[in-house]
Amino acid sequence: MFECMSELVRALRRELKMTQEEFAHELGITVGTVNRWENKRFRPSKLARATLVDFAGKHGLSLETLAQEANSNNDAPVRH
């Protein structure tokens, strides 16, 4: 779905101004899982990716746009 899920997860979390703990709590997962995703030790499963898409949408964000920005290193907010 995306080239680098670790950067995408980190970009989403930072855009929402959440700590790993807050992000994990909102998604109903462990902090360790978020940490492993962000540090490229594991990739989110297909279900987790769908949950991330829904989560971003509920916060007015687009993962596709965040992915493009993560690839271009642009830090501008992405709202729709």
C-alpha cells in the first residue's frame, strides 16, 4: 500500500501531535507495537493498515497525502 509504513505511521502520529502511548491507546494497541512499526521491525497487518486509514480519516487526514509528504520530507499539515 505504501512504500515505507514506518515513516507513514510516524508522520500520522506526529501530525496528530500524539505520543506513541497516546497513539497506541487511541488505536487499541500496545506502545510496543507502535514502536516496532515506527522502527521498521514489523509492518502493520492488512487489518491494521485499514484501521490506520479509518483513524486518519476520522481526524480529517489522508494517509495517501501523508505518504507523499513523508516521501518528499514536507512537514505541511494535511487536512481535508
